[in-house]
Amino acid sequence: MDPLQPYLDHLGIERGLSPRTVSSYSRDIHDFLATAVQAGLLTEPAGRPQWSRLAGQRDLIRTHLAALRKRGCKPSTLDRHLAAIRSFYRYLKLTSQVAEVPGNLSVGRGGRRRELPHDLNVELTARLLEMPDAATPRGRRDRALLEVIYGLGLRLAEVTGLSLGDLDFPEGRVRVLGKGNRERVLPLAGCAADALALHLGGTLEPGDWQDVRDGAPGRAAAARPVFEGRPGHRIAHRTVQALVARYAGELAQVAGVSPHTLRHSFATHLLDGGAGIRVVQELLGHRHLSTTQIYTHLGRSRLRASFEAAHPRARTRTRRDV
């Protein structure tokens, strides 16, 4: 049995984290425990009776994060590992296996500068959303996917996890299950609603579509995925990532565009349009406002760029400028 299983059960059952998050934490903590084995604090395999040997091991955490940096891990990856370690120590304290969670853990990050999210401008986003051919079933599905991701600001797992029972066309809303199994209800209107209706109207049997449109699907229909890959199966994450990248490449040879790029664009365009940051936080499903505030930094960087480009005394003038 995996010695971490009680901790992983705690994450999944008591804290309600998604299976993907639990799997990520499992990998990161096993990596951390391997460092502890190399340091002689634990023996292989690491067992629960030995957890107390991890108490107060700030230097071990620093050593582990330093090794990750040498392996070329990005600052965001270091933060993810650090979050997993803190979570594990909180569990050990909760179960009385250590007395406290080591403080000053941030020293291992090396003064990380938070990267600004990449996004597309409004015009390029609109052109991307219109790339799929709405004259074909596959094109209608792809267009609805893109419109829903951008129109609602959904994460990849949220859009692939949508079921017909989550849609409420009469009330113009959709229920989304986000990180940590936190549910939020988002407005379903405009282009996203129209694209969904076109997609589902051409995919479902007329009776099923009528029930979904009326907000009263049967139990079997309610459990069906909104977006399918193979018939009867939810579309895979990799399929969505691949189709977004393909359409972006066909549009303007733009590399690095992903479903999350559309989510970033959703947030940035809302803030640029005057939406309040608390509203954007609620729509994105961020637990902490600090997570949403990165988009205000992006807005300020654009403001500065526009200022420096337009104001005659905003930058040092060269001979060529004179």
C-alpha cells in the first residue's frame, strides 16, 4: 500500500480536491520524500511511522526546491511543489505526527516574479472563434467549444465536464463544477448560447433537444456530456487542446494558444471593458482575489505601453526621434 494513501484520501474525501489535483500532489510529495530518503531522514520505502522525522526540516525543503531549480523547473512548478509540501505538513500536524508546519517556506522560491498570462486581443479572439466551419457537425461542436470557453471563462476540465443537465436555457445559466468541487452558476447568453443551441440542436434527437431547451432533460439525457469526442464519450482534454492550437495556427500562425489562453482573454477583456475585479473573480471561480489581481497588472502593463508610445516625454528621446 502507498504510505501516502491516508494523506491522499484526506485530500480527495475530506478536502474534496479533484482526482487530477490529488494525483499532482501525490507525484510532488513522492518526489519530496525521495529527497528525504537521499538525506537519510527516511528509509525506502517511506512508511507512516517515520513521518515524525520530517518535523522542522526547513533545510530539507530548501534542498529539495534547489534541486528542482537545477533540473530546470519553472517558478510556477516550484510553487506547485511548495504548495504540495505545505499541504502535506498541514496533514501531518492535523494527525499529530509533527508539531508544526515549517515557517519561512517561501525562501526556496528565489524571489519569483509572477508571469503575466498570455491573451489574445478582441479582434483576434473573434476571428479565432469563427474559424470552425458551422456547416458541419464537427465544426458546430468546435465553435460551441470555443465560444463556451471564452464566453464563460471556463477551465479545460470545466468545459469537458459539462453535462446536459448543467444547462438551463430558459433561465440563461449554466452550472459549473470547478476546482475543489466548488460549484458556481454562470450566465449563458449571447454567442455562447447560440453556438450551443446550434451544436446540440444538430446532435441530439429532436425530443431530447426539446427537453434540454425547455430545461427539463430526462435523467439519462441529463448525464450525457455536452461535448463528445467519440459518440457517448466526453471529449478528451488533449483533443480540446489540439483543436484550439490548430485553429490558432491556421488563423495567424500563432503558437502557444491553448484553452487557458481563451480563459485569460475572457478575464482581460472583461476588465478592459470596465467589469469590477470582484465580478471577474466570481466568474473565474478564484477562491482568492490575489489570483485575479494578476489581470489588473496585465492591464497596467498595456496602459504603460500605450503611454510610452504616445506621450512625447514618456521616454528618453534619441537622435533619431529628434
